[in-house]
Amino acid sequence: MPLETVSVIGGGAWGTALAQAAAMAGRSVTLVVRNSDHSAAINQSHVNAAALPGQVLLSQVVASAEFTGADIVVLAVPAQATRTLLASIDPALLAGRPVVLSAKGLEAGTLARQSEILADMAPHAIPYVLSGPSFAADVAAGRPTAITLAGDDADQTSALATALAGPSFRPYAADDRIGVEIAGALKNVYALACGAVEGAQLGASARAALIARGYAEMARMVTAMGGSAHTLTGLAGLGDLTLTCTSVQSRNYQFGMALGAGRAAAEILGSGAKLAEGVTTAPVAAALARSLHVDAPLIDAVDAVVAGTADIATIVAGLMSRPLKREH
């Protein structure tokens, strides 16, 4: 199968960055945005001013308001918008094509992973999951970035990774789609918690402990879903968790800082804060953990803080008073 043309659906920062990365890899790229005015502005200036102001896009990136198919399709919309997006696309345009899922989140209501949504809406598409430690600004600017690309067929996944690899963007092929998806969704929840610890000025020691215990909790969730705990030792697990839980560039970390400082989630959202996937993922992850009978006190704690039923200091005090156990 040829892997020369790429359509990236979603004109936000991450979609724009992935379009740029694919162009750096030598592919011919269409960035699919919401309307013709937006596409015309991008094509005229070679800048997506609304998403990545100041970042000049390569000439191989052409914006369009219409998706007409490609050798490789990349979905780069928020996790809660994936089903709506796919409902607007003729499944025949995706049949037999690699569809790369880049959103990190679980669907509210159904608890579905992104690849499960794709299977519902376009059952003949070939699913791949892209995840790992990466910020859109770094990827678009050509700063060194390594991520995980997970698929079911080893040879095809390696071929796709090669097609998307450029001088500064390195996808490492993997076979654990479930583990990569769950890790990508949950790390946003733990980033909210770490940001809240920072916002409440509880100290770097508390944040480090939270990351370590979050990693252990994530492993329980991944294995309960049928994924491999080994996946968490790589880029999609430890790499992404560390980046998102320690950097103020992370939207989830920023949102958590505001929560820890005592602001309500509704107030933060009302002030125009950028989308933080962990906010919608937290209650879904809590419901998923209950359905799997997995002990997930950190996920439950973040869910409570986001819902406004507890503050971060009370939550931390409760976590610190849990019965002591052996670490392993």
C-alpha cells in the first residue's frame, strides 16, 4: 500500500503540528480544517495563526475544508469529538486505510477508547494509536521528539512509522494498542493531580510521590484492560507521564494548578482556559476503574476535585491516611 499522501483532520495546534511533521517526513499533506475561510487564510500565509501563531508551515502542507481521502489519515480532534467527526465521514474513504488516532482520552458515557470508537464508526479502517511525550510547539518547530505508534500488524506498523518519521520526529513502532491508549488517557488525569499539588503548594516531594503511585495505578488499569504493563516503561507510559506531570506547557498541568489554587473547574473553563482532556477523562476513568474492580484512589481523587466535591488538601490528607502497604 502506498504511504505518500497524508490527511490530518483537525486544525488545532496538535493537528497542525502533525501535519508539519508529516511534511518534514517528505509526505504530501492536507490539513483539514473546519471552514473554507480558515483554509484560505492558512494557504495564503502558510501559518495557522489561530492554533500555532508564528510557526511557518512547509509548502507541502495545504489546508482544505474538505476531506477526500489519503493514503494515511490522522485524526487530531479532541477525544470527545471523535465520534461526531467520524459520523461526518463516509466510512468508504477510511476502509482499508491506516487511521492514526492522536487524541488521548476515553469517551464519556460509553467509556470507549478511541480505537473502539473507530471500530464502531468505520469498521474497515486500520487503527493505529499515536502517543508519547510531545508538545505541539516542539513538533511543529522541528525540535527532537520521540513517540510511540501502536498497531496490530508489526510489519505494517513499522512501515507506517517509517513513512511518518522525519529528521526530528521519531515514531517507535509498538503492538500494544490498548496499553498505549489507556496510558495516554490516564496520564492527563494524573497531570491534573500533579498540577493541583503544585497549585496548592504542597511541595515537589508530594508531586514525585504522586507520579510514582500514579504509574502503579496506571499499570493496574492497563493490565485489567488486557494491555501490557511493559508498555508503561516506554515513551507512551513513563515518558508521557513524566512530561505531562512536570511541565507548565501541559494544559492539564496548568488546569490542575488552577484547581489546586482553589478555583472551581467551571470558573477555570469560563475564563477561557484551553481544553484539558483530563477534565472530561477523569469521571470516565473513575467509572471504568469501578467497572473493572480496580483500586484507583488517585483517579477517584481527581474526579472529586474536578467535580468540586473535595479540595486538594482534603484529598491529599485522605490519601496519606490510607493503610500502609508493602510497595510491591
